[in-house]
Amino acid sequence: MSLIVNSRQETKREYDLRSAIELLKSVPGQLVETNEPVDPHAEISGVYRYAGAGGTVMRPTQIGPAMIFNNVKGHEDARVIIGLLASRERVGLLLNEKPERLGFLLNEAVQHPIQPVVVPNDKAKCQEVVHYANEPGFDIRKLIPAPTNTEEDAGPYITMGMCYASDPETGESDITIHRLCLQSKDEISMFFTPGARHLGVFREKAEKLGEPLPISISVGVDPAIEIGACFEPPTTPLGYNELGIAGALRNEAVELVQCLTINEKAIANAEYVIEGELIPDCYVREDQNTNTGKAMPEFPGYTGEANPAVPLIKVKAVTHRKNPIMQTVIGPSEEHVSMVGIPTEASILQMVERAMPGKLLNVYAHSSGGGKLMAVLQFQKSQPSDEGRQRQAALLALSAFPELKHVFLVDEDVDPFDSNDVLWALNTRYQGDVDTIIIPGVRCHPLDPSQIPAFSPSIRNKGISCKVIFDCTVPFHLKDKFKRAKFKEMDPKRFAPSLFE
């Protein structure tokens, strides 16, 4: 990361989007820039679908580099980056950790947070340029190159906005990521997943008081903030400010700044900051400008339905850095898997380790579940009494992250990050009639389209699911009969050095 010198002549690391980009530039194959003109309406995601989206995006797609679009139509002074976190390898690079150890890194960070600090306004790069909503010609749609992911989206969406607000009763603050649709020159709709975000509690409290809720939206920040913001209860309960996780990941407090038009803070080195208020008892139809019936592509790989009544933010100001960089994400992409999946892994590791130390070796929140719906748990049975504990670990995982739908259990000799290895275990160490644990009628995630009564008469209402544990571990008393073929240990670099650089 880049180094700067502060006013006291002390050397200090700066962690922001630009330092992350500079790091990627130094590593071949991690970043591509293009000067080709691109329309933010559907074209940016249309390109990146092929170049690096991965995840649950319809094939053909692939895991590829991040991309910067330098020539965005209608926005001469701005660039757009997409796919910053769209590979586990790249996340490991940005957080200075091995990809397979990222869950452990975040688990440590969540347990030892470093709380954010506030810096003076004149030190905040996010306020280098200021636009007030009461000024003539103000239009957030012209100021921010927010893309539409597809041609049928409800409108331009901010998909990587770090939403920061405070509890109107306690003053405790929190940060989360939400679906934000630009509705007019100074209005943004904000979608809340029912019961899943702390800001939803803050909004409901303010609404009961008949008061607007001040909120800042920071776009284009340090990747550690974007990952940390995706933790959920019970790992980070109400009152836990996830910015502390980013502080722990960097061993340095995140810097906030006082907003100019509302009583709230924002991330001081963000590329853009939107200042506004969630208006009490004010709701709009999400697709009121397009009438498509669609919102935007979501993590399961389907385009979400437009919500008929979403809360509304009244924008007071937009501030940004000089020559700002807009950051965006494709909802079903591998980037979503990284952002929500790695915190999921950390949550599961934490919960299971408390109950049975040393038994859970690793966790992978699988790409095919968008980082939410499916997890692979690597479990070690070291004595006869461990038999059955693997299933207890799976139940704990479902408790630690209630949006999980499917859990696969594998032994220590199976790589949880290799889907073919997991399927090998399913094919050679699993019998459907004895190794399938079915848990019907459990609340899961409403964006899974199969969780509706029309799909199955067992589903009472939307968001109810049948959760399943697939136990692909060998019974302890049979472990000696399921040893994998052993090959002679060799140094392959001697024979094919270019393959093992």
C-alpha cells in the first residue's frame, strides 16, 4: 500500500481504493484498464459478465481480473471499477493473507476490533469537491456514474455503498451494504432485507419517533471495510460497529469525518459520499421510473423483483474526491461471494470452535450459493467419541448463519475449496438414506426463488426453506478402509518449473 506523511512527519500507511488499485497494478493479471467508451446503462456489467464475474452469473463467465473503465459516457471526470473483490486470490492479496486462511483472519479481526476515529474536515479527501442538493442543476444521476446491471433494471444502482447510520436512542453506529436505486435528482430508494440489517432497526426506531434518520453512503473505499461491513448477527450483534473489523484487519483505525449537511459521519477517504436522510413513513415503488417489475440481479443468479414499497432517502449533498472512481459490483458475481462468504466462514469457525475446539479445520462458503446458501465444512474425527460431532458442527453452522440452506461435511483429506474433491466425497463416502439430515420449515433467505408456497406445499410462506446437511465424512470406525491412494513425494519444479512458479 502507498505511504504518506502526516503533519507530524510520521510515516503512515494509507488504505483506500486507490492504494488497492496500485497494489493490483503491481501484480500481473489482476487488473485491466480500458479507454473504450462505455455506457453505464447495462454495458459495464455486460462486459464484465464475460471478463471476470464468475459466481452465479449465467455461463459463459469466468474468474478474471478487476476492470477499470476510463471513458464512461456522460461522466467525463469519473472512472468506474468493477470486480475488485471478484476472486478469492485477489481478496487474499488485498488483505495480505492466503486465500484459504481468510475466514480465520476475519474471525480474529471480529474478536479484536479497533474502533474508528474522526478526523477534521480539512483532512477528509472525500470532501475535496462539494455539491449541495439545494444548488441549481443538482442531479445525483449526473454526478455519480451508477450503472444499471441489465437493461431491465429498475434504474441505476449503487451496489457498493457503505451505508452508515446511528441508533436514534443509543447513538451506537453501524455500517452495512444495501440495494440503492437512484430514483430522481435527489432521491434514492433503499431496500432492507427483513430482519437482517442493523440499519433497519435504526430506521424503524426513527420512524416510530416520527423523525428522519441521517445516513451517509460512502462509495469507493478500502476493501477491508467492504468485507467487514458484511458481517451479520449473531457474530456482530446490535451495537457492534463493523468498522472495527476493518480497523483490526489493517491494525489501524478507520478514519471518519463529520458530514456537511447531516449529523452523521462518513468514511474520510471514500471516493464519493452521499449525505441524506431516510424519510419517515415515505415509501416508493422501486421500479417507478421503468415499470419493468424487476429490481436488479441478486446473488442467487436471478433478477430480483421490484419491491412495491421501499424506504426513501432524501439527498442533501454529494461530496467526492477529485477525479473520483465509482466502484460497482454485479450482484450474482464472485465479488458477492467474497464479500458475504468470507464473513460467513469466519462466523461458522467462531461458533464451532467455541463448542468443539480444534475439530473444524476450515470452511468454504461456496460460490454456487452466492456465499450465503451453501457451505462446505472440513471436519476432523480423531477419536470414536467424535462421531456425530460433525453433524453438531453443521447444526451450529446453520445457527451461526441462518441464511445457509445446504451444508456439506467432508473429512480432513478433502479440499473444501475444490468442488470436484467435494463431489468425490459425495460419490464415495455418502449414502443418501443415512447421511442426509433434513430440517424442514426453517427461515432462510427470501431471495431464493424456490422458497415460495407455489414451489412446495411444505412451504408456508415466502422465505421458509428445507435445510439439508450432506454428511460426506467416513464413519470413524471405517477410516482405515477409506484411505486415499498415496503417491511418492516429488519436487515437480525440477521437471516443469514454469507450472509451479
